[in-house]
Amino acid sequence: MTAVTHDIVAKLWNLRNVLKDDGVTYHQYVTELTYLLFLKMARETGSEDQLPESYRWADL
């Protein structure tokens, strides 16, 4: 694992631990993270036009 990848993973797990203390379950965290990754990938691949305008990456 590269240093950049390791840093990203560490940040995601640290955020997970903070949210866990606020009552967010692991399932909820993974669901929301997956949705964010989906939106980012749609933007990066140019397929974002298939999503409604108010649900795109830039609208976050």
C-alpha cells in the first residue's frame, strides 16, 4: 500500500470512529461512502449527465 493510500484509509477510519461515537452505524457509513464514491466516479468518467442535475457531485 502506498503512503497516499495509507493516509486516505487512515482518514476514512478516523472519520468512521468519530461518527460511530455520534451513533452512525457501520452500515450507514459504508452506504453513504459508497454513494459519494458513485457520484465522484460519475463525474470523473463523464457519465454524470445521466443523473438529475440536483443530485450531481458539484451539488454537494
